[in-house]
Amino acid sequence: MDAAILWDKLRAKASLSEFEIPTVPQNRSIPLWFLVGVSDKHLVIKKAKYHTPSVKISMDRIITFKDFEFVYRCYERWLKGDTSSRQEATKK
């Protein structure tokens, strides 16, 4: 799926109602949950309210499309086995 299409789908869903999704661990550890919301043209990532374990973030994260697209490309590379892409995404 194209990053722009996924972005639009996530924003549309979050505009209707915040929702929670899990991380995708590479090492078979337990997924962490986070809440996705929307603010203006951005996605907002928060600690999960309904699922555990939740991600441990100190404050809400505002995600721009540019940042989302960068991390999405890293994720595609990670799926193909490129382990360095995870570090790149983490730095972002």
C-alpha cells in the first residue's frame, strides 16, 4: 500500500474516533499498544487507554505526513530484512 493512501485511511478513521493498535515486535516479544488520534492535519500518538501493555511515552507525539512517510519506507525495508531501517526509524 502507498504511504499516502495509508495516511489518509488512518486520519479518516482517527477523525471518527480514536483507536488503538499494537506495535509489531521483531523478536516475538509482547506487542505494545498505542492510541491514534488526529489533530488538524496530523496524527497524534498517545499511551493506550484500553489495551495493555501500553507504550511508555512521556508525552503525546505529533506525527506529520513527512515523518509518517519516512518511517513507512523504513518499515517496508524492515519487512524485507533490513535491520538498519529500524534504527533509522527510531531516530526519527
